[in-house]
Amino acid sequence: MGDREMWWVENYLHRISKAIAHEAVAHGCDRIALEELTDIRDRMPGVQKFRA
């Protein structure tokens, strides 16, 4: 990636993370949980029926 694209990506991620933090504070949350969603359909039993 070029410098301009890298700046855009970093700026976008920064804005999204700040928005998530502001929403958590607005709802009185004191923790934000994250999880790995890669291949989540493969890891969840019975989810095959929801595939498109």
C-alpha cells in the first residue's frame, strides 16, 4: 500500500475504534470484548442451515 492508502486505513480504523469506545461509554459499559470471527460459520454447530 502507498502512504496515502495506509493513512486512510489507519484513520478509518481510528475513527471506528473511537466510535465504539464512545458508544460503550454512552451505555455505561466498562469493558469491550473482542473475538476472532474468521471462519466462525465453520466453528459453530448447526449454522450450515443459515448459509446463503
